[in-house]
Amino acid sequence: MDLGGYFKRIGFTCQYDKADLKTLNTIHKLHVMNIPFENLSLHCGERNTMDLQIIYDKIVKSNRGGWCCENNFLFSWVLKEMGYKYTILASNVFNRANDLNPMASHLINLVEIDGKPYIADVSFGVSCQIWYPLEMISGKDQPQPSGVFRLLNDGTRWILEKTGRKQLVQDNAFAHSSLLDNRLTKNIYCFTLTPHSSDHFLDTCQHLQTSPDSLFMLKSICSLQTSTGFRALIGWTFSEVTFNPQEDSDLVNMKEIPDSEIEDLLLEKFNVVLVNKLTPKNNKAKYCL
């Protein structure tokens, strides 16, 4: 595995001489702008793995994306190679109904710079994707393009919360889409500071791609941040979201994509080319943009 290959994949051309916050902010943003959050392998008859070499080859050499156990695990390796002090953490995700998943399935990284801890997460996707690491100060508002994030410490755990903006759907045919989220403030996930190795996620990885109740088995998802917002293909529904903080709203353009156009759209909008045929899925699950 080659760090230069990863830098080329995300478009990082700067010189760096130390593992500082400025550089971390840069590579974090470039990652989410160039590497999709996606689970398409599961719907192409393939399997995801925690083998770092396979993940590197998939994301860096084959120009694919991945879910958190791929993207954030690869980012752990990047942090190590660049000289950052980091710890892998496991978080429990809240769903749309604010129910907490009992499985600590979401891999994130805690990064320490000059004695200050930050949360790095390059693989949550859609409107809850952070562009830059979050400083671990309880209750501090940390504005980012998609809204205001804050980390809250209740004494036993940290909770990531986001306050966003109203979604304005441009096509009334999608005004009641189950993918829309009317909540302005929502919990995203919670975690403790207990360190984990990648082995912790082996069973998680297996469960998420075999359980019939798994979100990732119920829906095919591909999401990528853009300079003006983000885009997502969930099942056959393509959404392009433009952040509009001046009007305290986000513009949402949605349309259905026929099977015959899915491959072209993945290439044009996500720069993704699949080896095996995708079978889109958008079964009922508590997931939204």
C-alpha cells in the first residue's frame, strides 16, 4: 500500500512536514469530496471485508467508495502513515426514529493534535457527513457547510448532534418521500473513548451484510459530498442537495433513475464503475438524506 496512491486518489497535492490540524482538515475534506460512502458491493453479489489491503485496492486502485468499516479503517492507516496519533473508536448509530442501534457498528477515529482530541469521520454520508474533524469540547457549536454539529458529553458517553436546515423539495412529486427528514436537530451517534482494534468490527461487518434487518441489505446507497452540498443514489432515487444557508434551507432535487441509466449515472455523478451488475434496492428502512 502506498500513501502517494491515496493522495492521488483524493487529489492531495500539498507538501506537508508535520501532522497538524491544517493538513488533517485538508485530507478529511478531500476524502469526502472524492470517495463515496457506498454499499454497492453488497448488491453486486460481492462481500465487504476488514482486510486492509483489499480495502486499499478497492478504494484507491479501483476508484470505488465504501462504508465506514472500509473508509474510516483506510483513513486510520492514512493517519498512522502520516504520523498522527489516533485511536479507533466504535459508535452506536441513532436511526430516524431516534432509536439507538445496540451494536457499536460505526467505526470512527479519535485524533490527538497538540494535546487536543478531534473526531475524524469520513464515512457517514448524506447530510450528516462532517467535512472537517470535530474538536471534542462538550456543547461547542461547530458550524460546517451542512449545518451546526456539536459533541455532547453526558458523563458516560459522547453524543454527536446536528442542527440542520429545512429541506425544500423542488419537485412536488417527491414532497412526501420517505427519504426526506423534517427534523432540524437530531442525534447521529454516540460513543465512549474505549479504544478498539479492527478485530472488533469483524462480526459487525459480517452482520451488516447478512442480516435481513440490516439497513445495508435493505437499501443500496451511494453518497458523495460536493462543493455545494451532496448527491446520493438510494435505490433508484437520485438526489442532488444544494446547501443554502443564506436562506436557512437546503434545495433538494430528486428524480427516479431507470435501470438502464444507473451505470451511466454512477460514472457521471460518483465516478464509480462497477465490475458486476448492480441490483438496486430501496426497501423500507428508517434512513433519510
